[in-house]
Amino acid sequence: MSGPSQRRVAITGMGALSGYGRGLRPLWEGLSSGGSAVRGHRARLGRRAWLDYPMAALRDDIATLASRLPKQGVVAGSRLTDDADLIALADCVMQSIEDAGLAYPADHNDIGLVVTHESPGLAAHVQGFFRWGQMLRAWLASRHKLNPPEFLYEQQSVSVYRMHSFLYIHHLSSLFDLHGFTLYNNNACSSGAFALSIAADRIRTGQTPAVIVVGGDLPEDGTKYRWFQDLGLYSRTGTCRPFSARRDGLVLGSGAAAIVLEDLDRARARGRTIWAEWLGSGFSSDGWKVTFPDVVGGRYAEAIRTALRVSGTAPEDISLICPHGVGSGLYDRYEAGSLAAVFGNGAGAWPPLMPVKAAVGHTLGGCVLLETIAAILALHHGRIPDAATCPQPDPALPIGRTRTGDLPEAWRLLKVANGFAGQNSGLVLSAPEAQDRRARLEG
């Protein structure tokens, strides 16, 4: 809640990449179509091997996205196109800057940057193991062919170095001339909530006028699919059904998103309309298992209650809940129980649910940011899109009767997430005041 010495924080710009395409309009139109972005995907494992699995892969060509970025000399000189995830993040930063109309001197500014990604550089590193022909030729030419440890270091030193997370901060700061506060965080699937909260605090305390928050994940190389499959968490049917009695696991999605947070008075002074106002957040950590939540600790509900309390919001004030909603038997039950501890155990009227993963898949470290954008677009249009609904919740789950009908113009959004390693989060946003609202998009 804003204190006398705290600044109000607005969302002035957004950018998105998803299985529906590039930008806010394709995201909204895809969600509104009622169809999922999930389809068959083939991960190439070298020239003659591949792995087929369902996921919401990107439709946009990475080389094309890279060609639109500023400073093409930096893009080429630093071989940024070798890392599709980094290019996706950069594209979303560019979209969000344009959407916010954010202008600043290139040589001196205090625009901040917070980056989140679960495994930077992993895909490019893993692909190196499947280039058998290239590896053989390198071995034949190497002076270390009789020294396997030295040869492997010679082959992998660059890709291992590029897995350092600070390089994402460096490359994005360089591409967009950002010279303020920077941070890289990884709190699993809750990463985006932590990132937004840190950025908002920098603005509320007057330490920076604006921060760009960006995150994403492109799990298209097969590595993360195999991991989730081996854990028994991947959907056998290839369909993510959050909170449904027929749910059988998650489905991955490629996606990235960027959100510009800005001092509200500064945004007004430069004549910008806004998407939403930041109100507050809450967090907790299970400190128990990596791949299983502490279902008896009550810490997820604690994080949600904290978000409501610090934002001055009562449960009945919430207009829309955007849940984590992975479509897993255990995780959905745990999440439903945590929400029930706040909104009532199946008896009262809940706010409507908007489970976005049913449409775009699980985008891992980018899911909070991408799903927050999707929820803001829904509230902006006054309706939940057909592809992200929860029409028939599992009657065995303690979910209350969700409200139906159009979403109000004066709204409050609750976005929640519970990531691996017990990273629990909740955040609350509100509608802009009447004079600050954007004109509605067509469609």
C-alpha cells in the first residue's frame, strides 16, 4: 500500500512472444479464438535423430527476430543468434519499450533492468552434444585428441561460459543502452513475480523512474520435456487441463514477455496512458522438496494473504484470479486448497479463474510475466478469452462457484504462482484511474 513517501507504480508497456505469435494482438486473438497454441513439435538431436512431443512452440523465426534488433553489429559480433532464448528476451524488451513510448538518452540514464530465466544458455550447450560430425572433425584436428578432458574443455568452454546469467543482463543492457539498476533472478516458476516486486520497490522508493522486467523460456530442444516426462508430470494426452477432473499433467510452451514499470506521476507527466497499477505482492518459501510442494505447511496461502494485505485488498475485492494452473493432479489440488484457504472452501462465490497455461503451455521462468499480460488484456477487454477458462472444475477440488459475466472496468487482479523448490508468490494489480486508461484494442 502506498505510504506518504512512496511513489505509485504503473505498467506503461508490455511485449510478448508466445505460441500464438509476436505481440499483444496475436496473443489476445489467439486466446480469444478458443484454440490452444499447443501442437506437435520435433526437437532435432543432430542430423538424424529427433524427439517428438506436444508443446506450444514459437511460430516466429529467431533469425528474423534477431534481424529487427538494434545494434546489428553487437548481435553479430557477440553471436547472439546462437542463443534463441536471449533473442526472444531482447525482442520483448524492444516491444515493451515501443509500447511504453519510453525515450531516454543513450549515454546516460537510470532505466533499470530485471531479467529472469531458469537456465540461460542451456539449449545451445545441449545442442553441442548432438553435433557428432562436427565433434569428430574437431577431434581429428585437435592437438588434444589423446587427452579427452582437455579436448572436452576445448569444445565446451565457450558454451559453458555463455551459461553465466550475468551475460543476459550485459547483452540486453548493451543492446538497449540501459544504465540503471540491474538484477538477474531465478525463483523457478515464480520468477516473474519476484522480478516485478523488486522492480516496483525500486520505483516506489524513488531510486529509479522506470524498470524493464523481462523473462522467458524456449524449451524446444527436448531437454526439459524429458525431465518433466521422467518425473511423470508431462501430459500423456498432450492437453493441459487445469483443475479439471481429466487433468493428467503439464504441457510446455515457448514464450517470453517484458513489462515496463514506471513512476505513475512520471508517466502522467509525459502523457502516457497505462495498462495497470501495481499494488503489492507476497512471497514464501517451503524449504522442503524441489519437485513436490509442502502440502501441509500452508505457505502458498500465506503468500497470497500477504499480497492481499500489503495491497489493501480484501478477497471479495478481487475481480479475476490468474492461477498457476499447471494441470497436474497434485499441484492443482494443492493450489485449489491454498486458494480455498483465502476465498472459502467451496462454499462462497470465488472470482473467476483464468488458467492461461491451458492455451500457451507452461513457459517456466516466463510464465508469471506472460500470464500477467494475458490477464491484463482480458481485463482491458472486459472478458475472459475462450482458450483460458475453467468451465468445469473437478468437483473433488475445493473450488467455489466462480463468478460469471463481463469483467468490471474498475478491477483488481490477483496473479499467483507456486514454483519448484517451494517458491510461492502472489501479486495484485488494479485498473488504471479513468484519466489514465488506454483505449481498448480492436477485437
